Amino acid sequence: AQSVSQHNHHVILSEAASLELGCNYSYGGTVNLFWYVQYPGQHLQLLLKYFSGDPLVKGIKGFEAEFIKSKFSFNLRKPSVQWSDTAEYFCAVRGNNRLAFGKGNQVVVIP
Amino acid sequence: EAQVTQNPRYLITVTGKKLTVTCSQNMNHEYMSWYRQDPGLGLRQIYYSMNVEVTDKGDVPEGYKVSRKEKRNFPLILESPSPNQTSLYFCASSSSRERHNEQFFGPGTRLTVL
């Protein structure tokens, strides 16, 4: 079964700072990769996904992620965060009909 | 409006009292799944279903049951709830026709077992 690792569970940064969240996975087969966001009190929403083609994927709200196959990584980035980006971010890997999530990154953006 | 609905949204119960959390989707999705979310542990899959009458265990199935008698519904059953099942539960669905389709999540059910 696949597994997903996310580091730095709690991230605190100021508005306009750059954000990068790491995601590493382990799975031997073909994978689809996702980043979900959960705003306070809400359910998960898709930020972006990768399934093939260009390894640099652009999502909503200025987020992007890069798939590096050799490193089994799918890191999320945003050049300049806003207060409204305060949320929990989850990396997920789909393989063999199962979706596995990382433990999440709690991101707090200070105005 | 395309959506996944869950009921109830909040539930407080006592140990051993059977309960069911309903999940329904109106997108004609084949794939449905239940997750529990706990602080510091992320989301862990409880059970999933590839289609009607086809269910399989996820990572943490102990203490839970599911059924998939109709395509749109995927109830989660706790026959004898225990305090360690206090958690936030999410139902999700997706189309199986495209492997890379993302899952659509319900609003969540916050369960407290005393």
C-alpha cells in the first residue's frame, strides 16, 4: 500500500512570504497525486492534481506543485501567501484504487 | 448542485449504542469512501466501495461496517461505538471511469462517544 509523508506539521508565516510544503510518497506503481486544502471548519477541497504530462502543475488560488519522479516528491508552493491561505493542507496519493493522505500541514498566515 | 451529503453533522452518543452515519451523492459516482480525521494523523481510510455491492477495507476498518445497496448511498455503521472512535468523519465519492478524478468530500460528521 502507498504511504505519504508531510513534514513540518505546523507552519507560521507572514503575509507575502513564500510557502513551500514538502510531500514524499512511497508506491511502486503508477500514481496520481493531489493536494487538498481544508479551511477552518470546512471540508476538503482540491487545490491541484497531477496524473501525467508536465510535472509542474498549477492549481487554484496561485498554488503550484512540482512532481519529481526520481525523488518521489510532489511539493506544493505559493510565491506570496495571504491571510486567507490559513488552512490545513493535505497531500494525497492515489494508487491501486486507494487514496492515501499525509498527516497534513497546519499553515497559519499572520496579517 | 453536485454534492456529497452526510447526516448527522454532529452526534454525541454513549459507548455501545449502535449508530449509522449516512452518506449520499448525486453525481452518479461509482467510487465512495469513508475517512476519519484525527489531529496529527491526517485522514485515514476506513472502507471504500468500487460500486454497488462491492466494498473493501481501508487502513482502519476495525469497529466499522458499511453497505452499498444503492449507487448513491454509502452508510457507515458503528455497531458498538467506543470512545476511541470519537473523530471527524468524511465521506467522499469519485468517478471510477477516469483514474485521475479527484474525490469530492462531504461536509463531515463530528462524532463524540462518551
